[in-house]
Amino acid sequence: MKRDFIDLSSLSAAEGHALLSLASWLKSDVKNRLEHPYLRGKTLAMLFQKPSLRTRLTFEAGMAQLGGHAIYLGPNEIGIGERESVKDVARNLSRWVDLIMIRTFAHDTCVELAREASVPVINGLTDLLHPCQLLADLLTLKEHHGDFTRLRIAFVGDGFNLANSWIEAAELFGLDLRVGSPSGYEPDRSFVQRFKRSKILISNDPKEAVSGADAVYTDTWTSMGQEREAAKRRREFRGFQVNRELMKHAKPGALVMHCLPAHRGEEITDEMLDGPSSVVLDQAENRLHVQKAIMLWLLKPEVLERWPDGAAARR
Ligand code: CP
Ligand code: NVA
């Protein structure tokens, strides 16, 4: 049966750890200028209904580094669900390409695409989740801290796709997660209730959320598709900015994290985004490596199964 990468909840913790190890190994190959063309002859279709810098670039470059090819389809091109049904798009694409990545609004569109496609589908962000970003974030924490499962993570800001993916990650790896959001912008209660095992604190007090954190994460207050609410959100999120004052409540030296793009001066100050504790560019870089691991896992699962017996997986 084919697998997809739609959310973190469908992974086991062992698979999550193996994907991160595979990503680290692919990263070291890139640093050592070693080629790894495991996906030679394979084609990825990338469907974007929203803008992107990191996701588009890292999937396209990643596929090229693996010896394959990526095709970009922008918001005005295929009209998924409008010009043509999701099901028809899925079934056509499955005849031509080996893998599909989609960035869209409704999470159900991504789920339906995966259900109707006979090739694997990757979630490149929906309004509900951003699992590729989370894997890159976890790889970044692993690089800086080793065993990231013992860390306390504070997510400060909108209880939207990134916060939800952090909740999934907390459940998967047993993280101590504290979410600080203004009243009315907390993660959806019915979503949170799905996760029974993890220790998740949800607070309307950003200082409480950040207290004792090893890493403080934020995301834009106005996500793609919410632009008309920008002024209202700027007012209602006041007090939730990641700045020098708020960071005093975290552990000394706590990492500053952001998925980017940042709205500088809104959810985060320049000083924090560009400061010595910021790892935002590591997070962005790691998108490349984790997504290559995801594509390999979906198309050549034997590579992951043999990992971490790296030598066997390698040649
Ligand atoms: N973090 C992220 O997904 O960036 P893009 O929106 O630029 O792809
Ligand atoms: N929450 C943001 C994340 C961007 C990577 C958005 O959906 O626009």
C-alpha cells in the first residue's frame, strides 16, 4: 500500500526518528559534496495554491539533488477543485508523475488528493498543518540540543497550522509543549482533544507559556489567506511579540525559532530574529534535508528501513 506524508500523527516515533537520521545523513552528504541520486528518473508535481519561497525552493532543489525532476504548478494554473475536481486532478497526475506535493487552504483537499491519487502525496502546508516544517524544526533542535524529546518548547502566537503541527509533534515524541495565544486564537479545542498522551499547556499569558522554555517559537500573526484581518490581528496579538523582554522568562540562552516568512516588528523583533540565539536559518536550511528524506521514504522505503545501517543504505 502506498504511504503519504500528510501529518505527523500517521508516523510512529521510530519512523520520525529514522526520518530525522536519514535527513542528517543526506545533509552530511551535501556538505561533503557527495552525490546521492536515489530518485533518478522520478518526477514530483508541486501544486501551490498559496505563495512560497522555502517550500518551493527546497522541494525543487531537493528533487534535483536526488537525481529527479520537479514541476511547479502555481495558484493560477490548475484550479484544483474549481476548474477540475480534486479527484480528477489526482487521477490524472497519478498517470504522469511519481509523487505529488500540495500547498493548499482546506486540509480536506490534501486528504482527498491523497485518497484519490495512486502515488504518494506530501502536505506542503494546509490551514491545519505544516508537517514538513515541523520535521525541519525538530532536526534543528536535535542539532543544537541532541535529545530534543526532553526539551520544553514554547509556541507563542496564533493557534493555527504551525501550532497544530507542534501539538502533533508533542504527542509523537512526548515533548513538553506550552502554547501561548490571545483569547480567541488558541488552537482549536476539538483538535487538541485528539491528543491525550502529551503534556500541553495552553495559556493566554505569553510569559507563562515561555517560562523555563528551551526554545521559543513564533509564527506570523496573519497567515496566508487571512490578509483582510491583518489590522485586527495586530491589535489583538499585541503583547505576544517575541522580544528581549519576553525572552527573559525563558531559560538563559533559549533558542529563538520561526518558520518564516517573518513580519519583522510584529510577532518578533529584528533583535531576536537576527540575534545569537536565533536558529531560523538552520530551520530554513533543514527544510531541504528533511524533505529529501521524506521523498526517499515515500518512493524508496527500503532506504529508510536499512537506516541507520548507513553504509548499506548508501551504495
Ligand atoms: N516556512 C515556509 O513554509 O516558508 P514558505 O511559505 O516560503 O514556503
Ligand atoms: N502560518 C503561516 C505559515 C507560513 C509558513 C501561514 O499559513 O501563512
